[in-house]
Amino acid sequence: MPSLNWSEMSHLQLGRCAEYLAMAEFLSYRYEIYPSEVDDHGVDFLVKSPEGVLYEVQVKSTRGSYVYIPKSKMPRLDAQRLVCYLRFADRFPPELYVIPAYAWKAPNAVLVSRDYGKGRRSKPEWGINYAKKNLDLLRPYRSENIFSKIKERDKMANCVFCKIAAGEIPSTKVYEDETVLAFRDLDPQAPTHVLLIPKEHIASAAEITPENSAVVAHIFEIAAKVAEELGLGNGFRIVNNCGADGMQSVPHLHFHLLGGKKMGWPPFPEDE
Ligand code: AMP
């Protein structure tokens, strides 16, 4: 149990303590830590998430209620910059929040944007305005909430099918609506080979839950429609490969729609 007499520490000591606590928090979520080579834009250290995405981290600590970052030190409000905010009150463990810079794109009572205007002494700043009555606005940035969000984003950043769904990688689409996309497989294993995916990132069939399963039912409706449109009236096969033993190679839920030729069964004829 550390000493909780934060008010007895110097400003410098508190800042160092905040930086180490921030690093410990990232380490506990299995991030790797790297020193920042340049310190002129306020970055205290770099972290790499377990999914391999790099972030710049700026640590901000206070015993009061307001801290700020000059806008010149955080000019781009992008997802690759995280502000680790620690608030210290005597007798309590510090409260720690991880706030992605893009959160300031929609300022509120806690995350404020201050532009003092021409001729004023203060420069434009992004601020964090702590008040007990506004704690709800900070809750999304508590570790237990934000790290799972970042993980989802990271997975999408690396996911080829998310990129296809976002139109960032080209595909030969055969069907699209708000939640589902169907496109031709690059390496067809049958005369007709289409992949059906949910646009939302679901890693595999093992990750289907009561919350996300509706899209799976919808995919099967679309599969029947697409099969008919592609002339598979004589039958088809829908295959889902799941996980390592299932030989899944793209970790974004997808169903193979195969047809156009009579197929064999069972899948392991050599074991018979
Ligand atoms: P699975 O082995 O079940 O994970 O299937 C992944 C499928 O995605 C394979 O059949 C690949 O040929 C196909 N695939 C991978 N990248 C692309 C892409 N960019 N466009 C279309 N199909 C792809």
C-alpha cells in the first residue's frame, strides 16, 4: 500500500509518480512500453498494444480540478494519441483515466476546448475539468472500460475484412446492406465461392453471443438470396472455419458460400 499523502510530494515527485503509475497500468494490460525519443510535443512515452498498434502517451496529473494541454502540443486529435490522466486526492489511491485525443472532438463539461482569442496571453488549450458532478462523463475512460474499446479498434485496424467492409480494400461485392457484406473469394474453391461477413468485427464463430447473434441469422437469409441470384438453385454448401483447428485464416467471422458443382461428404474421407 503506497503512502496516500499526495499533498506532501513536490510537483516534480508527483509528476514522476504519475508517469510510473501510468506505465504500470499499460503494462498490466500487456502493453509494451518504449521511451519517447522526442519530448517537444508533450509525449512522455510510447506503448504498443497486444494487437501491435503503437500509441503516443502523454501523462497529465493534478491534485486540483483543472489541467490542460496546449493545442500546439496535441494538434492532431487522432486515435494514436492517448492522454493518461491521474487525479490525486489525499488518503485515496489516484483515479486514472486513459483518454484518446479524439475525445476532444466532441468537447463537454469535462473535456474542454479553450481558445482565448487573439491578443490574449493564454494560448489555446485542451482541458480536463474535474468535478464530482461530471464523473459520469469520465467513466468511459476508466481502464476497465477504455482498454477493451481500444482492443476492438486495434483488431479492426489490423483486420482485412474490416478494411473490405469499410471500402479501404477493394472487393468484388455481390451484396451489401447496413450490417452484411458478401463478396467473391480471392482464391475460389468452387465454381461459385462467395464470402458473407458481418460488417461489425466479430473474430470468429466462437465469439457469437446473445448480443451479436442477430447478424448471423441475417447472414443466412442473405446467403439464400445470394445463392439463388448466383444460380445455385441445385444446392450449395455454407462453411464456417473457426479457430486454429478449424483452419480459420482471417480472424473476422465469415461464411463461405460454395456451389456450382456436386461436392463430396464427409470432410475426412481418409479417416473412414
Ligand atoms: P478462412 O480460411 O475460412 O479464414 O477463409 C478466408 C478466406 O478469405 C479464404 O478463402 C481467402 O481466399 C479469402 N480472402 C482473404 N483475403 C481476401 C480478400 N482480400 N478478398 C477476398 N477474399 C479473401
